[in-house]
Amino acid sequence: MICTITALTKPAAGYANSSSRMESRYSWACSLHPNSLGRRSANLMPIIHLVLEDSRATSSFSFRRNESFEEQETGVKFHMCCTSSCIRRYRRAHCYHAGCHSFNLFPISPTFLAATKYDFSPPISSERRRQGRIKHLLARKLKVGLMRRIPLELCHLTAAYLVRECSIVAYQELARDVRPSDFVVHLSQDVYATYKKLEGAVYLQTLGNAPQPGEGMRVFDAGQGHAIQNIYVGYDHLGIRSIRFVLPGHDLPQSLHDCSGVWWTGLARKDGILRIMTRSDGLKVRGLLDTTDSPSARNNIVLGPGWPTPGPDYRLIDLDTCDFAMGTPERLRMSSFDCNKPTTHGYSAAINGLHIAKLYAHHSGASRSDFGDVDAVSSSTLWMYMPVEQDEYLKEIWAIKTSASRTVALMFLTSHERGVIFGGYILHPKIQLQFHCIYATTNHASRIYFHDWDPLYDEQRIKYFGVDANTTETEISLAQDQQHRTRYPPSLTPSSPPPYTQYNEAWYYTNCRLEDVVEVTCCIDQSAPHQPIIGMLLRYGNRHRACVGQYRLDWALDTISVDRSKMLSIGLGRTKRRFLYVAELGLQRLGTTDSGSLSWMNIPWHGRLEWWFSQRQSKLNYSE
């Protein structure tokens, strides 16, 4: 696929037409490697900018986020920020990596750009899978062609260097003569579909009432005489991947659930859908519309809210108001995690300031959660972890907010009366907190949904929260006389004062008991140059666990066995800007002293350890 980076342009002061000097801002990332612009993985990338319709190109320049570039020869000025809220958001133009543009075989047409356009920013994990598919396909072609006498392993190594070039050339060939089109499909007749494989992923290419010779497959049999009340559509950022016509009384196959990188939406009509319209970009179907009432075309066919499974029965909650959402936003996409399964061993949260960015559930035997999607967007994410045991289940989730703010934290409470606050900890006499129970259940497995925001167009926070309507209850739907929380539970109330340092520095709070600890596992921040210890996981003699500070499963160090004849010794250092952090952690014999540049806390194996932390520093407090 050609690497396009959309920019929005306007004539600069004193220039009236599109051929004059232009001011631009970037609003999209490379469609082959979207992490190359607007993501933290690379701030410098040579690209070429094509100005409007006349295909004039600037010289190569390096992308530097939040900076500007101006070229006198073409009279073009760029502002590089990759955010949709930029005040310089005007007309639309396109940019290309210099290397990608050198593989340009044909003039770049509007139909080609439409066929390769991303409807939203896909997760980095989806892009990695995509590149893996391209690499695998290319390696197999090399093995049966140019490199047929070379071992397959070497073919894979070679293919890794050709992923971008292969994708560029293939997409230009595929999209060379495509034409966007709309088709009306009548459900009083049989419906046939053709599919096309693009870079290893299968997309719906056409949908119609006439079979395509040798290609079409029937996806709906009108001869059964049933009215179609529901049509489910699975889609990703490039188009529709799957379509299912659901007959009354029939369930969807389980194979459709939880397809990674695919979201599901649907059309529904109680008295039956008679006619639909498809919109194609020439390569694949992009959208679907119920035209039962009117067969006329619409200028914009947008896929509805997307869910990780088709047709979920859910309650959608707006975390800004902690009330049921007033309708469902059109472009909403939701992710999910399963809680209270027999294999569940913990929950994690990615936190940006006072916003929850993402939630995870961890299950025994499952592949490790992919934290890279958040890493690619922000370098300032904090990570918290709550372990749960086999005899323990998540009982309630509370949203915590102030009267003048959005939700600032989520509080998870378990059946063992343990809890964790994912988000900022606010404890101030002049601030009245509001606690809203948004999830409550008995010991049943259930699914929780959360807003999957777009890093380009949305705030980097979970705004919407969904719960399974069949297995959960919420305070919102309960009686008005229900007892409400007005303060933090005792287990999450600190004995030390909050270390508030300045008005805009968010602080987070955790604590644990030290009796009967048998193992300690430290966690370091691998993204920081000095790699501080940011938290630890404790295991007790009864095999229960607790976590203090930050904790991320793939940043954990080797486990330390506790010798109770030695104290817990924590070495505190300071950064160049004098911010406190944990530099070392180990066991210290009773009665011995430490020397060096660090300050040390020697703590006995009883009492309570409190670990406060912010984006910049940590503060530890011990009490009996």
C-alpha cells in the first residue's frame, strides 16, 4: 500500500488560490506504517508532501512533531502535529514517505486514495499482524520463485526487508483501474457475495443478487421464506470483513466472536429488512445501509457503533455523567475483557493523568496482553495491576468523580473486600467526591466493554463503559434509596497525608500489609533511562497476592524469596531534577547499615506499606 499521510491545508495570508502558497498540518499517519507519524515510536521520518491536485512535490524533509517546515520554492508551509484539534485544520492534501514515493508506478488518483484510506487508526497490534501476514506471503512466493533453492528461514529474513515495497506495488496494481460504486441488494432474492484477500486478510468485495461466475457464494437463501430482522457486519479500518444474515431463532456461530482487529455492527428492523445498499471503494465494500424505506443513495454511508462481538446485550454508561448514555455515538468502537472466569488472575489499567486509557484482564493459559498499543501512543502512561485469586471475584466497579469533573478513577472491589483505585487519588477537604457503582455482580463470568478511542480523533481516555445486561446490575438501575458511598473504603484510606506537590500533578495511591510475605517481585520502568523500580508484587504464605506502586507484567524482574531474619531494604535516589524514585530493593540484615548515595528505608515484615506515586516521582510511607 502506498504510504499516505493526510495533511490539511489553507492558502496563507495574501494567497487566494490552491496553486499559491499553502499552510498545512498533518492529520493522519502512514497507511503502511501508521506508527511512523503521530506515534511515539518515531519522531523523525523523511517524507514527501504532494500539494493538492497538481501533484507538485516538495523536497524530502524530516517529520518533527509540533514543528513547522517551509519550502520557498513551492511556497508550502507545514505544521506537524498529528492531532485533529489543531487550529490549522483546513483543506486536505496527502504526504508520502520518500522511499514509498520512489515506488510510485502510476499517478496517484482519488480512487486509489479512497481504496487505501484508513477509516480509523488501527491498533499497533493489528498493524504488526498485517505486516506479519505480508512477510509470510512474500516469503512463500520467494521460496517458489527467485529463492526456490534457498532455505525457507532465509526467505523469511529476506521478506522482512521487502514488506513495505511489496505492499506498495501490490496495492497500486490492484487499485489501478478501480471505480467506487453503490449497489442495491434486494432481500426478496438470493444474495451472493464475493471476497478478496488483501495482504492476507479477507474482505467483502461485492454483494448482489446475481452470482459471479466461479466466484460468488450464496450468503442468503430467500427461498426459506424468512424475513431478515438482523444483519451483522464485521469490519476493520479498511472495509467490511464479514457479513451474516441472521434468521429468526438462529444463533450466530461462536467462530464470529472475538476476531482480533474486527468490530461488529448491524442493521436491525423488527418487521424485516427488505433492501440494503452497499458502498464500495472499488476493491472492497466499505459500508452498508438499510434502504427498506427509501432506495435513494446517501452521500455518506457510515458503519455504526462497533463491538468486539456481534449483537451484544449491553448497558452503555457515559463516564462523564455516570449515567446511561443518551444514544450511541455513531463512530463508537468498544473493546472488552472477560472478568470472573475461573482462569482470571488479575486486572490492569493504563492511566494517562486523570484519565483511564485502557483496561485489561489477565487469564492463565492466555497469551500475554499486548501493551504496545498504548506504548505507541504515549510515553507517559502509568500502569497499575490488581491480582485476584481463584477463590476471589470482582464484585463491584465504582466510578469516582468530582462535581465539576469527569470520572477521575475507577475503583475495583473484590469479594475479599480488597480494592484498588485505578486513577488519581483525591483527598481534599474542599473537594466533594461522588461515587457511582457502574458494575455489580455475584460470582458469575461476565464481559465488560470499554471505549476504544482513536489516538488521532479522540481524547486518550475511556469515555464509555458497557456492562453485560444479562449478568450484571448497576446502581443506575437500582432503587433510589440504595446506599451510596461518600468516601473511600477503609482499606484504601491512607494513614499518611497525600504528597501533593503542585496543583496539576496527579498522585496515585496503593498499600499492602507486610505480615506473612514469602516472595517479592519488583517491576522496573523499562521506558525510562534510569529504569527505576516502580512497584512490587507480594505473595503471602496463603498464596494470596498484593501489589503496591505501579506494576506491568512484562516489566517484572526475578522473584526474591523473603528471609524474615532480614528487613525489607528500599534504596531511594533522586533524578537530576531532584525527584524521588526507588533505585534498589533487597533484603538487609537486622542491625546493619547502608552507605552510598542512596537514602534507605529498612522496614520490618509487619505493618503497612503505602506507596504514593506520580508521573515524576514516588513517595513511600511505613506505619505499624
